[in-house]
Amino acid sequence: MCHFSTRREVRQLLDQALTVGELIDRLKQYETGAKAVFGSDYGDIGHTLQALPIRVIEHLNDDLGSSLVASAYSNSGVAIETFDDSDDQIEFDVIVLS
């Protein structure tokens, strides 16, 4: 895997993401009892927006033992991949809602 390409593609994706602070600020306008879901394009011809309940908030590297990598199998071009101690992972400060 070309780590330069992975780093560039991941950085481009992360540049479009909200920071935790921005997310908190935007959520303040909603009722605290409202349920939170994540919308994701199902990938069908009609681009059905599926609703996935947010159940867990974890840190990508510390909690999940994962990293972001370029992936042709992901609609975003980036996937979350679990690594082991022998992998040369690229760490990004990312919170994952799942």
C-alpha cells in the first residue's frame, strides 16, 4: 500500500469533516432527548439514505485500534481498518460514531 496516497486521500476526506467542537455547537440547537442517527447512502440506484442509530462514540486509534486507509470498496474512498502491532498505521485524531 502506498502510504503517501493513503495519507493524502484520508486528509482530503477529513478536511470536509466537522470537528468535535463544531459538532457540539451545532447539536446545541436540538432537544437533548432527541435520538441521534447517522445517514448513509445505501449505494443503490436510488441513493436510498439509510438511518443507522448512533450507539457508540470511540476514538479511532485509542479505543478501536484502527486507522483510516484508502479503499476502493468504500463510497467515500476511505475505510476504517483494524491494525495489529506489526502494522505501520497512520494515526489521525478522529472520533467514530457508530
